[in-house]
Amino acid sequence: MAKPGKVPKLPVQQLVILALCRLADPISFSSVFPYLPEMIESFNVPKNEVGRWAGITSAVFSLSQAITGVFWGRASDRFGRKPVILIGMICVMSSGLLFGFSKNLPMAIVARSLAGASNGNVGILRTTVAEMVPQKELQPKAFSVMPLMWTIGSIFGPGFGGALANPAARYQIFDNEFFRKFPFALPNIVACLFFFVGLTSGALFLKETLETKKHRRDYGRVVGKVIVRSLRKHPKKQHRLPVDEEQSASLLKRSPTSSISNVKVSKKPAVLPDRPTYREACHIKNSLSLSCDVHLPFKFSGGFGIDSNQIGFLFTLYGIAGTFIQFLIFPPLARRYGVLNCYKLVSLSFPIIYLATPFAVLLPTPFTQQLAIFLIMLIKCFAAIFAFPCITILLTNSAVSLRVLGTLNGVATSVSAAVVLRRLWRPRRRSAKSQVQ
């Protein structure tokens, strides 16, 4: 608690460290989708079965996450937040490498399942933020950090995932026996670098927040303090804040490489819904599909007829707008009107957004159609970015004790993973039915 008369401040340094730990997860998760159909096909799966097995490979991740979410939450309540976060990152990184080196379909499915089972850090990171920032007036800004990292990772991950898949066939520098034997290893190796940055910064500088464990000796932080002292000695002017500068450099250093997402490396854009291009896969979980056959009061056949470059451009603008809303609009509005009121308002907007989406195709010109769908996407972005932090804050404040907060967020992770599983599986099942018919 802050002393009387003293304005509470955000623990910026610790939030930056948590952001580094969080960033690797969406990058690793989303980088798979651009090359997943190609990878499934390389296992000698018939083309008419590729969509179904790609759906299963995606679904086992969420299924495993739903099963193990509560376990990870309870483990963090018992052993502490920091060790469980680091162990989870190591497990996800290892399973990602295993997926990249998969030589057959069963191995890929098992690796993806292990990645989902290891991915319990979502709820634990929320719990850590809640324990770091108990002041309600600071929670809107603090709880915006983790969704922001997901947005950034979901934009950049598919970019380098699609660009670095099968590099031996695309780049002469990678044309060697290793990458011909393991054509999908490189994206996962690059993702491991992000995990390494998060693991290193977390192990050396992250503070334990669980009340019963925060006073125990942390040998990782002891080593981190030694490193900081050594950096402060040579020279002082350049290293006044070595921890913040080092972390900021690590976070920003990756951004230029993510411009690979603008390089045209995909083959002919896929038409079938079970074989998305990597730009469409950037937001595979987004419910606003730009090319679907919707059954509402009327039947809308076809889509907007836009290519992968236009789709990628729309989602890039979507991500930029999301970043702006996350940090500059959500915190002040949540403080002024209250978290619960904001959540009620955006919850009412979702049915309207989804109902209006297919009607955009009825507009007379392609320009007006694309303008309408982009405006709908912006409204949906605004609502979603308000909804998720609000849910997290309400869930945190509903806990009877911080000692069970990890378990509570573990339950939330399991439930959300089950919802994602349903959303991933249903389109694939419809696609399989259409192929049979």
C-alpha cells in the first residue's frame, strides 16, 4: 500500500520484464499457422484431408491447455509465480522445437499437444500483475500490458513464421542438408530466441509476488544484481539505468526483423477456407472472417473478393489501432466510468458487430465494402480490447484471497481455451462436411 500523501506508481521495470516473458508466447503460437497446411501436406497427407488434420493439430493445443490450466494455477499458488512462469516457458520452448523438427503427423500432433499443456502462463502472468499492482486506480493501465504483448506477437509471429518456413527452397543462404531435412525448424528456432530473452530477463530480474514466497532467497536475482553492479562501473554515464536500457533494447531489437511480414513469400493465395494464406492466418482466431458463407436472416454467398495483400494491410491497421486503444484510450476511460460499466457497454456491442458483418458485402462498390468491414473491425477491436482487461480486473477483484488467485486465473485460462477449441474445431468440421458432400 502507498503511504498517505504519496501517489502510487506503476512498477514499470517489473512490467517490462513480464512483457518480455509474455511476448514469446503469442509469437510462438501464431507463427505456426502460416505454414501448418504446408507442413501437414509434407507428411504425405492427401490434399482433401489437409484441412481436417490442420484443424486437429490446432485444436489439440487448446484442448491440452484447457485440461492443464488449473494445474498450473494451483502450482503457482503453492510454489510461487516466478518458478512456474520460468518452467512453463522452458516447456513451451522445448515443445516448439519438437514441433519444428517433426518428421510425421503423430509427432507434430504430440508436440502441439505438449505445447498447449505447458502453456499455463497466461493466467499466472495475470495473477502476477494483480499482485504487483493492488491499487485499483492503476489496474486499467497495468492490465493493458499483457493483451498488448499478445497483439504485438500475433502481428509479428505469422510474418516471420510464413517467411522462414521451408527456407531451403526460398533463400540460397539456407539451402543446405539440414534445412532440407527439417524445412519447418527455422521459425521455431527463431521463436526460441524470444523465449531466451524472456527467460534470461525473468530469471535475473523478475521479483516473486506470492506473499508466502516473496521473502525467500532468489539466486537468480542475486546474479542479476551482480551483473547490474558490474555494468554500472564501466562507464557510469552510459549505464545509469542498465536494467531498463537492456530490457528496452531487447524488446525493440526484434521489431525490425518483424518487417519480414511485409515480404511476399507466400505462394498462390489459397481459396479454400481450410487452407488459409499466412496473412489470413495472422488472425486465424478472429471471428470476422473475410471470406465465409454466412447464414443469417439472408444467405450471403462468397466474400469481399480481396487478395492477401489487402487482407494483410487491413489487419496491420487493425493491430496498430489496437495498440493505440490499449494504452491511450482504455486506461483513462476505465478510470473515469468504471471497469464494470465499460464491460457492460462493450458486451452489448458484440452481437451488433457480428450481426452487421455479413451485410457489408451488400454495399455497391468494393471500396465501400472494404471501408465498411474495416470500420466494423475497428469497432470490434475497440470492444475486444476493452473487454479482456475488464474481465481480468473483475476476476482479480472477485478473489477472496490472493493465495487462490493463481488457481482462479487457471480456471479462467481453461475455460477460455475450451472456447477457443470450439472456435477452431467448428470451421474445420464444416469444411470436412462440405468435402464429403
